[in-house]
Amino acid sequence: MQKNQRQTEQITFDNGGVRPFKAFVSGVRLAVNVDNTRHFFSLMDAIDGPQHERNFQRYLKTPTGARINSEKFEIKSILENRDRLRSFPDGSLGRRYLEFLELEGLDVSMLYEAELEAASSALKLDPPRRLYNETGTAIHDLLHVLTGYGRDPLGEACLLAFTAEQFALRGVAFAANSIALREQLRQPKTPVFRALKEARSRARQMVWIAEIDWRDWLALPIDTVRSELGLSQRRELFYSNDAIETSNCIADKSAA
């Protein structure tokens, strides 16, 4: 009887609760080396578990969440398929995403590997939660493209601030502020924290990311997707590669 109970026990995001010591160590390591993705996932695992569980329960109550959970659909099956991405029209979200992957030399599996190395608890999640978690990981680079924030430190900080605001994740917010602080010290004339403030504002205006079925949007023009989902234009930052809109982050000359 006890064995059967263990086999059917539901593994949730907040089983470990908040772990202050791990959070402190991960936070210090991230502040020292903000480019190490493993420290970010470790910090999030230590702090954000309970909030992940609340987000997951909210997600299941949405039509999109219920449908995807029922279908067991994995968005990475599309995002990893470059031939499929190449079939989308020029200027579409899916084609822009492919261009971004090729420009940056990225692969969806890179994020999964970094997460599992830093937070092995992700492997212990039950299937519905693992699917939800993997979807969030898979779309990180897609959000780079959609929001227009690059992979440079300031662009990464803006995207993390955006994500933290959408999902109320304290660990992610800490990571965003850690990167921003370092960049502000490096670039005193750059409006770093004003850019983060704008990112949070854009996040509040946009549809909740977890409610989006990306299959409905990848083939559409990227500007249409942004408009329909309520994603406002950036004012504080622009990018040096306007065709991709996701390259090196530069302070807006008018704001410098």
C-alpha cells in the first residue's frame, strides 16, 4: 500500500519550498558571473517553486492550458524543427525565430541541458508539470525575438524583468536586477533601470504568456503578433540589426 502511494504521489513545483541557503549561494554566483545560465536556473529553483505551482494551477484553468495538457503537445517539436520553421513566411514570427537561432548559433536543447544541470528537480516533476516547465524553457529564445530584446547582457536583463513581471517570479527578478546593476556600473550613461522599468510595463500590458498557443501565431507577421497580443513597442532601446531586431543592445541616443 505504501509503495503504491509513493508511485502515485504528485510531484509539484513547491515540494522543496523556498531554500534560502541555496538561493543565497546561487544569487552570489550569479552576481559574479551573470552569463552562467546554470546559476540562473539554480536560483529560480531555490526561490520560485511555490510561485511556479500557483502559475501552473492558473494555467490549467485557461482554455489553452487545458487543451495543451490534454493533447500533451510539446512546442519544442516545432521550435526544434528548422525545416518547419523555414516553411513559415518571410517576416513571420516563426521565420524571425529561425533567423535568430542561426545568427546566434543557438539550439533549444542548450537551455534544457543548462536547466537540468542546475535544477535536477525538474526531472522529478509529474508529466503535466514537466510539460508546462519545458514549454516555458523552450520559448525563452522565441520571447527574445517577440520582445526585441537581444542576448547581450542588457537585452537579457530586460527579458528576464519582462518574464518576472508576467509570472511574479522573485528569483528571475533578482537575476534581472543583478545583470542590470553590473551593466549600469559598466555603462553609467545607459538608462539601464529605465529600460527594465519599461520591460515590466510591457509585460503588464501583454496577454499572459502561458495562455498563448504558439501554434496559432508562428506563421503570422511578427508585427501582427505583437499587436494582437498587446505587446507595445520599445522606447528605451533599439538594436543594431533591424532585420532581426535581436542583436547588440545599444542605449537610445536620444536618451543618452
